[in-house]
Amino acid sequence: MTLHQRVREQLHQLETQLREQNLWQSAAPAPDAFESTQPFCMDTLEPFEWLQWVLIPRMHALLDSQQPLPQAFAIAPYYEIAVDATHPSREVMLIHLQQLDALFSGEDD
């Protein structure tokens, strides 16, 4: 399986977890929420919103157009800080984010 295929599979698993954890939203945030200049749109989107509305679609777009994937990609460390330790979905989501990060670091081999 190629890296692109493994990344796509992990994105699908991430989406599945967002849905299972009832974090998937049916309506998109206001358009101006995407105009943030902050990393992860941290001033306009909640962390799990960013996954659904920014990361997953952008990564699929890169994969669909066979573009190079990001280098030195790591988002789990942000989520370790951004998501409150008492959030009921924190640990399960961190596992999936760490698995995605591992694909970009070569740690999944």
C-alpha cells in the first residue's frame, strides 16, 4: 500500500471516529471562520471542527490531485494541548491523530 493510500485510509478512520464520538457537524461554520491566519484556525474554530472542515478535505484534495504530501507533519501535539484533558473523546481521537502523524514521520513502518 502506498503512502497516499495509507493516508487516505487514516483520514477515513479519523472521520469515522469523529462521527462515532458525535463530533461530526452537519452544518459548516460561517465562511469567515476559515479566514483565520492562526494555525489550526484556533481563533475561529474548535479543534475538532478544524479536523472536519479543514484538515480532512484539504488532505483529500492533495491525494485526489496526486500532489506531494506535507513534510514533517504533526498535529497530535497541538491536540494534546488544545483539547481539555477531561474531554470524553480526547484519548481516542489522539490515538488516531498520532497514527496519522506516524505516516508522515515513517514511524508506522
